Amino acid sequence: MKFGKYLDDKARPEWAVQYVDYKKLKDLIKEAVKENEAGGQHQVSYSPRTTSLSVSRAQTQRDAAEERFFRALDAEVKKVSDFTQSRVRSLEVGLDRLNEQARSTDTRAAEKNHLEEEAQKLGDEYLALEKYVNLNYMGFHKILKKHDKMLPHAPCQQFYIAHLHQQKWVQGTSSNILVRLSNVYSLLRGDQSGVKNEDSAQGFVRSTTKYWVRTADVSAVKHHILQHLPVFTFDSSDARNVEDWQLINSVYLDNDSMELYHGRLDKTPEAIALRLRWYGPVPKLVFVERKTHREGWKGEESVKERVVLEEPKVVPFLEGTYTLEDALADLDKKKRSEAEKKTFAKFFSECQKAVDSKQLRPMTRTQYQRTAFQIPFDSTVRISLDTNLTMFKENPDDGPSCHDTRRWRRDPALPLPRTEVTRFPHAVLEVKLSLPIGEEAPDWIKELLNSGYLTEVHKFSKFIHGGATLMPHMVQAVPYWVDDESVRPSMLMSAPSKASGAATATDAAGALTSNKAVAALRKARKPADDSSSAAELRHPLLGQQPTLQLLPDRDQVTGLGGMARRSKGLLGWLKKGKSRKAELNTAIPQRIEPKTFFANERTFLSWLHMAVTIGSIGAALLGFSGAAPRSPHAPHAGIGDMTDVIAMILLPLAVLMCAYAMVVFLWRGSRIAQKQVGYIDDQRGPVCLAVVVVTALSAIFAVSIVDFIQQLKHSANTTP
């Protein structure tokens, strides 16, 4: 579909005149092409290199079409900017009014329902405005690309996109609206804060599931969540301008053999991840955190533990000069309890011992903007949404390492080549539940999970993704999600160029753009002899083409309230058509042990053994019935017919069981081979087959009773 038609279809009717006039801009480009073809190119491009204040310049009768294009482009950008800002101000006024009404102490239930409806309308208006911004932003990208394609002598896309990024409506500085909308919902719900945990050593036991969210769907997901959980604001000093996110940096420790990386990737029992985390742009307090993996199928839960250190004491902690005695002395000054000091001492000693024995040092860093949804200091249901996720190498390839400079994080003054940074294309949402045993998740969470906006990525790890992308020559294995087609372009952007080797910061600034990475990715899908430029961007860990599509197609996402539950079991597999295709596209791979395939075979052979046994009995009875002499005057004349009936019941039953075993074996084998997360047990087939067996045996029993009664009557009639 042409973008002009797409824009008309997606535009909000009441805002139709406020969208970018894509057709007008495209017509101006066509006029400029005609002028160039007619010889106007040389007249327009020629200009003397000097000018004078006293010598008048000759005035042309009309401006060139390209000049009119840029004037019209500037006017369209201004139109979109002015309309966006006016709608934002309107939303802010409406939220201020709602906030005042929600704070009213005499608000009745009917009035609260009315205010919730008003809040819902404002939230929908915000989402519509974001869609408006995205459509126009896409339109400017498309028209600039068309300009450079049709007028290659005067490229402008790179420059004008940089200018476009400076616009306020593009920078996304209106997240405070969601915070204020969240405050309104919180007042209407009457949320109550929990009790803050002040322990120096803190432990968490949670059930955590991670999902990918497209950037275009982030605001819709935020809007749904804040209707049920408030946005957790970390700095509420300025309630009107507070953002809904907090910057988080985490420096992960590992050694030259990437021992912690491989332990977390393989999910080795008791595998740890050790990191140094701080909140905000400048580290003042640093959290030393350790995540320990434990097998869930054993009834164990993975645990995250942490202690707090002041920033100047991090390097001495890693070097071992900041001893446990020094740390306990600092705790005494803060008047901590003996139980806290005991827990702190155990964790402090274990971490410092791990750093020394494993020779751990800073390796990778993750940086992202986290939006947290939870009732303050209540971790029963907690949701976090990480956007603008970026990973760095802490030790530069062409510079001093952190160990050499006695630093625990990368020097921010050092240049950042593109091969030492990767930007993840999606947001990462984590649903963390700490519910009592037997209690299910709330319905609104289930609705969110079934919306199609979220794609579960089993055991996704920022640490593992950063290590696999930035240090491909140090790792021995990679996670499955690197084969996803939506992730490959970002990984290719961090790959060294085969022709020029490691790129510099200048490469990242201009010579290598994301469009080039995408173009190289597309060429990489072609045969090797047709992709000469694809060698410029070739990640050592990626194949010629992607093998996964984790995210569903956009036309398969029906949004909140419209996602029907997929069928499970054999009946779901037997369903044909579009629903089956959607299920395959959105399935999440997981690691499959080889013994799983053998278990499938053993189950298949067990069914066949039972079917062969029943079939053998039926065939033997049928053969016995055919060999037995039949005489209508025999005392047991009905026994031959009786044997035929039993055999004719058992033989079809055996054939049915064989067919069922074969179908289930093939279905389950395909699901295992595709590594799809989901149920591979058939909950309906065995029940149906058991009903058929019971029915067959009941029929045999009934026929036998009838035959026995007939024999008794025959014996009574023939008695002298």
C-alpha cells in the first residue's frame, strides 16, 4: 500500500487537515524532477561565489520547485508541532481539572465512575495524539527518502532528520501527562502505601516473566497498566513536570572466559550474575546485586540480593582493600540491628570472595529508562517497563581498561565507537508477582497478556544479550533470540566492518546509518554472490538470514479486550487457517533436552503396544470363529456369532488407537522440534479414547449377557 493511501486510512477524521500534506510534497518533488530533466538543474544550481551589497541580483520570475518543496516542508513541520503542543496543553488543563475533582473528599460512587470515564477519555486522547505524531513522523521520513531517491544530486534526508529530532513533539517530553493521569486513577482507587524496607541487605523472592513490547505500543501498554497500578515516581518534588521514568545503569562483572555469562545462559543451578547498579545520571549510592538461578521445577525460586555502598568505596570493595570490618564499622555508625549486620556480613563476604576467586571485573553495562508501576513499597504486583535500552562495553578496545585506570565503570570522556554499543529495538516489560499460594493474577493482567501487545521471551536477559552482541569472540554460545528478524539490524550495527575493521566514533555519527544496516540485512538474505556490500556488516554470531519471528505481525494484534484465547491441545493443532498461522508466528522458543524426543517416542510405542494387544485379541477371536464348525442344531449355536461381534468391536478400536497414536506423535514432535513454549500434552484425546474403550467393553458385556440368556433359554427348552 502506498503511504499516501495508508495515511488517509489511518488518519483521525476530525484531525484530517492537521496531518502532513504528503501528496502536496510529493507533487513538488515531481515538479523538481521535471525541471531537472528539462535542463533547469544547471540554472538552479549555478550561483556565483561572491555577492555585493550594492549590486542587485537578477530576480527570477518564479522559485524553483525544490525551493518551494523545502518551504512547504518547513510549514508542514510547524503545523504538526503547533497542533501537537495545543493538544498537549488541552490534556494538561483537563487533567488539572480532574485532579481537583478527584481530591474532593465528598466524591460519591456515581461521581467517581463519571471521573473514571473522563480519565479514560483523556487517556484515549493521549494515545490518539501519539498515533498522530507517529504517522506524521513516518510521513516526513518517507517524503525525505523519496526526495533523495528522485533528486540524488541534492540529498537532504540526513540533515533534515537531525533537524526533525530537535523538535519538541519528536523528543517525547510529554510523559508527565501519564504521571498526572496515573495520580488521578490512584486518587479514585484510594491506593494506600506499604511499609518501606530499610534493611541494609535486602532479598526478594518473586515470580518474574519478561516480554518484548514494540516501541509504538509502549504508550498503550502504559495507559492500560496505570488504570490499575500507579506510576511509581522517584522524585515528586515537582508534580507537574516529573517524568514517568528513572535512568538506571547496571555494570555487570565477569572474567575473560565469560564464566558468569555462560552460567546464566545455560541456567546452571546456583549460577550467579553480579552487577553494580545505580539510579540517576550520577552514581552516589551503588547497589552491589547478586542474582542466583535456581531450578523452578524443583520448587525453588531464583533470588536477588543486594547491599548498598557509597560510590568511593566500590573500587576498594572490588580490590579487597575495603574489608568486612570496615563495612561493619560503617554499619555501626548507622545503628543497624545485629540481624541486619549478620545478613550483610554473609552477603558482603560471599560477593568479595567471588570477585577475587573468579577474577571478576567490569565487562558490560546496561542503561535504560525504567517506568515502574506499583503501590509504593508494596511488591505484591509490580510491573516495570524498560525503554531506550542500550548496552555498552566497559573496557574500550583501543584504550585503557577499567582495571588499568582503577575505575569500576567506563570513563565517560572516552569516545564510544559503534562496535562498543548496541541499542535494543524494543521495550522490555517485566511482570513481577509476589502472590500468596493459590491466589491467581488479577484479571486486568490476564487481559494485558492476551492483548497481543506483549510477546513473551523466555528467560530474556539484558546481560546475556549485551555480551553476545558486543563480545562475540569471547562467548561460546548465544541465546536463541538473536535469530529474531527484528533484533538482527541492531546487532549488525555493532558488528565490525569486514572491509575497514573496527569502526570509530565518526563511523557511528555519519558514515554508517541505520538505513545502511537494514539494507545490508536485506542483502544478506540473498545468495552470497549477490550480496557484496553485505560483507560490510556481518556479525560473527549471526547466520545468513533470520530463523525466528518472535513478534506477531501488526495485523494479528487486536489490542486490549479483543484478543481471543488460543486453543490448546490436539484440537487446537487440528484447526486450520489463520489462527494456526498466528500461533506459529508468536510461539516462543525454549531449550529442549534430547530426552524429550525419546519420551515422545516411548509414549508413541506404549500406545502402539496397547493397540497391537487389542488388535491381536480381535484377530485371534475372528480366526477362531471362522475355524469353528457351525450347526444350527448345536447346543451352543450362538457362540460363533458372539465371537464375530466381539472381534468386530475390538479390531476397529485397535485401528483407531493406532491412528490416534500416530497423529499425536507427529503433532507433539513438531512442537518439540520448533521449541515452542506451550502445552504439548493432549487433555482431550485420552479422555475421548477412554470413553470409546469403555463403550466397546460395555457393548461386549451387553452382547455377552444377551447371548448367555439365550443359551439358558435354549437349555431349558431342550431339557427332557
